[in-house]
Amino acid sequence: MKAAQIIAGYTLGGADILRRAMGKKIKEVMDAQKEVFITGAKETNDIDRKTADSIFALLEKFAQYGFNKSHSAAYAMLSYRTAYLKANYPVEFMAAVLGSEQGNSDKIAHFLDECNAMHLPVLSPDVNISGRTFTPVIEDEEPSIRFGLAAIKSVGEGAADLIIAERRENGPYQSFHDFIIRSGDKAINKRVIEALIKTGAFDGMGQDRAHLLHDMDAELAEAITERRDKAAGQTTMGFDLLDDESSKHEIPPMPPGLEPMSKSEKLAFEKELLGLYLSGHPMDAYRGLDLALDTFNKPEQLNDCDDRSTFRLCGILTGIQTRYTKKDNKQFAIFALATRQHSYEVIMFPEAFERNRTRFEDEKLLLLRGQIARRNGEMSLQGHDLFDLQTSIPRLVQRINFILYPDRETEAFLPLLREVIDREYQQSRNGGTVNEHSSEVAISFLVDDQILETDSSKALKIAINGENYRELRRHPAVAGIRVEALPVQKIDDRRPWEKKRNR
């Protein structure tokens, strides 16, 4: 702007028009401004047209993307300050970064990955620890970040502020019953309490989430009666006895027949109410298998993939949107496939969508086969086939090598492996047919940082799935696992007439 003012006699207002045109790449305005600049340069400083044209070209080049010094200095200061805070106050810094994106689950998921890389745990909300937003916890032996109460769907800022204010004024909540009694405000209703239970906000009090959901209605009814009695100045001998501190906060036993909340249920509630999986991921059971099955494990690896190359990914289906083509009104789908580490947007065109329609279900674990498309510098993932992940694994995993520590309960692992193999075989026999797709099993030992493979029988095979894989992988004798999978089968994307011609 200053250059235009001095060289070509622009007013600052006129120079701002030039700046805006350059910044937004508006060709018509730029062409008009070029003539204004050349004319002004001649009238103001007697600069010939050729020289003025070359000066204007320099300004245009700068506008492609240039930084003036004040802009560069501001970015440098921000970069230095944030780097300093991240290096010296990592818990507080990452809590602030997460809080700045509260409500944006994609951004939160990205920053959670960064927290994992920093070995900084981000834990579920807690009524006695969490603030309104993401809360740094640095007093504990292991620093961590707690999910904020207001970030839970159905809770909101009003209820969160009331919970926090009561805690600060009258001390931590001693039990679920204590919380219910002290949360008499209408803003903390049944829906809020249910969301707190489902996201683990009472886990620190020792009761299982399924137990709390089971008792919630009875606790709310009892709390209403207790508040009414207190308001009326009534008391009973039985209540006085129950008020004894030794029994007041005792954890009640699990009701007969009630099962603890399963891991899958917890993850589903977290996804629903927090917008993401916090305490795990449905793909965790397949950790290691997914690395062997997936064509790429990070988005940046897509840069090495050619146009129309076939890929394979396993993950969970989310965010399904169905739309219609403009030309012939056929239905197609856009969805996200969330692997254990990343989420990828996929488009499935009408023919493939119709073929896979029955497999489309939110939060379902699937194996996707598709193609990478590159057009005009843009890249997209096009889905062709969806398969059930559990049944696909035995078909695709050729060999699984268990690498064992020689001195860590190894003698217990081998009978377990035999038991799992026999169990899977027997189950397939009971189903009427032996599973045709089984993976070869190998045993190796980690000795002095070297892997020594045994001469295992090729007849030793297992129909691997998420459950038995997790059972074996978690054994203390297992140092690591090597998985060999079949290469992804290339998609035949020839036109019908091309296929006919090549028969």
C-alpha cells in the first residue's frame, strides 16, 4: 500500500482497493488497477511505462504469497511463545489447545493424537476434578488432562457451572448418592446425570456405570424425599443411623444378575456424548493386524500412491451421508472410515453403493477396498467394496508370528495357544463346516535383541479374530507379533466393452 502511495500517487483508500484485489486474485480489478498504477507512476514520478509495469509485476509476485516484516515478526513471536509453552508447560498448554477447539470433534481428535505422542493422558470427565472445559491435572504423580463437563452433550455450561460451584463451596462429592442429594437445581436433571454416568464422570467413586444407571431413578426419588423431609424439619431414627460416616459413603454391591458395562458400550456412549472415543477405540482389538491389512497407515503416505491404485483399509464407519446424482437421480454415499489412528473421507458412487447398501451401518467395523483418484491436483478416496472385518481377517491374514520372551511365563503361553486353536476348530466343527480360511501360526523368541524363529509345523493354524487375537496378544510372554497379509486384490475398473474385448 505504501509503495503504491509513494510511486503512483495512490491515496491509502485507493491502495487498499489494490491490496484487496491482489489478495483475492480478482483479475478484472487487477487489470484496471495496473493501468491506474502505470498512469499514476508517470504523473507522480515521471516513471516510464516499461519501468512502472515491471514494478507492478513485482507487487503481483509478492501478492502470490509474501510476508511483510511486521507480519513475519508477529508469526515468529507467536511461534516462539507457543513452542516455549508446549516445551515447558505441556499439560497446561495442551489443555488450552483442546479447550480452544471444544465442540469440534475432528480437531479434538487431532490434538488427542498429539497428546498420545507426548505420553500425556486425556481422561474422561470427573465431577470432582473437571472444570468447565479441558482441565490440566498436575498435582498427581502422572500429569493428565480431564475432559471438561460442559463439553459433554446434554450437560452444557449452566449445569457444569452449578456442579463446579457446589464442589468448591462444600467440598468434593463423596459418592453418587452425595452428588444426587447436593444437586437439587433443575438444571441438573435426569438427562444431565445420565450423560455424566455414561461418560465416566462418576468412575472415581468406585461404582460401575451400569450399576449407576440401574440405581439412578431410585436415587433421584430418594433425594426428592430426603430434601422434602429436611425442608419440613423431619428426621427419623433410621435416617440418623444411616447418616453415620462409616456407612454413608459405602459402595453398594452390584445387583444380582446385572453385568458391568462392557467396553464396547462405554466406547459407544463416549462417541455419542463426547463426539469421540476417549478411553479406547473399537479397532484396539485389532492393533497390529490393522497395520498389516491397511495399504497406508498415515494420510501423508497417500502422496506416494498413484492415480487409480487400489487400497485397503479397516476401520469403523461413521458420518454416513446419502445423496443423489444430478444427472440420473441415483443414490451415492459419502462417509468417514475411522481407522485406529486416522479418519479418511470416502465417496462411494451409485453402482458400488447399491452393491454394498446392506453393509452401511454407523459404528460398524468394516474392511474397505477402493481406489485412489487424482484429478487436477485434488485427491479423493473412492470406495468399491465393504466387507465385515471379523470374517475377512482369517481370509486375508496368511501368517501370524508370535515373538515371545523366553523367560516371561512362556510355558503358560504355549498351552493357551493350543487351547485357542482347538477351541476355534471345535466351534467351526459345531457350526457344520471347518473354517476354510485359517492363518498359519509361527513361534519365535526374542533373545539378546535378536528374533530366533522356531521350525513350527505348517499344519499349526488358527482362524484369527478380534477376540482370540486380543487374548493371545495381551499375554505377558508376548514381546511382539508379526503379521503377513495377502496383498490387496486390484480392482478391475475396465469398462464393460473393454472387458468383453479382452476375453
